[in-house]
Amino acid sequence: MKITIIDSGIHAGRPHAVRIAGGAQITATGENDDILDRLGHGTAVAGAIRQKAPDAELYAVKVLDRRLTANIDMIIRALEWCRGHAMDLVNLSLGTKPPHRERFLSAIADDLLVVSPAGALPGSLQMVIGVAADPDCPRDSFRYHDGMFHTSPYPPAIPGVPLDRSQHGTSFAVANMTGFVARALESSGRAKIREVLIAGGA
């Protein structure tokens, strides 16, 4: 199982995000191999995914570096990187609004499975697993209603740090759902993954 995290990179030295299989940094001017996470966001997302998919190969495609913003060209190129490297699953916690719908449709096509925030692009596209944060949803389950998946916005517990003081939000709802999707892929395959997930939602 190959999962790409399009985010701020991954710090492979962190215990909960070891065994990074590879990746790339996408910049405004090209591509390089700097996937070091200087913000901590991508590493925390990787930890949430790793908890639910411990045997997955994690790849980091870095589009964020010193701040949590990226332009649409970089995101599209990151998705194209994932297609070119035959990723099984993509975690994309970023979203944008129209007029970029056609660009996302072209980048994702029919051969890339993406998990992303609902209500924005690309999470609002039919072929994407759109996710909304639900603070009342336990971390070990997810729900499906109103045409989208709902999961906990919290990462794995950090000893000594209350949940409401740790990083949390839609990014971690997407990461938690990515873990559930990875589990479903291992047992059922890609063909009817959405139907399998909808049936399995609490």
C-alpha cells in the first residue's frame, strides 16, 4: 500500500512517522528531494495515518515549506506526481474553490484515489473521498451522511497534552479517513471502495 501525503513534508526522525519510502518537494520553479518537514503539520498527519495503516509505505510530496499555503499549480503538479508514481492513495488536506475544477478533474482522472476536505476542491468532486470534521466522532470510527464522510478532527493522543491543546482540525479528519480508506483497500480493493466505505460507516 503506497500512500502519499501532500503537505509540508515528513520528519522521518519522529517515532510515529518512520519508514518514509520517498517523495519530492514541488516548488514554483521545479522539483527536488527536500521533504524535511519544517512546520510539523505533515509529520503529525503522517502519524495519524500510520496509526491506522501501520504497514503502509508513506511518501511525502511537499508543497508547504515555511507557511501553510500553496498555489494551485503546485497542488496540481503534486497530484500529477502521485499519478506518475502509481500511488494507491493520496492524502490532500488542502482545498480551493472554483474555477479550478477542470484542472483537478484532469489531474486526478480515473486512476488516482484522493481523500480531501469536503466542500472545497478537490474534495467536492464525485471521484474524491470528501471528508468533514466531526468532534463528536470517536477516532476509531467514521460516519457517512449528507453525501460526505465525517471523522474525528483529532490526531493520536500525545501523552501529557490534552486533545484540545494539540493540533486538530479538518486536516486530521482527512488523515483519519485516509487511514480508514487504506484499511478498506487492503480488504476490498479499489473497484467499489466508496460503496464499501459507505456501508461501513457508523
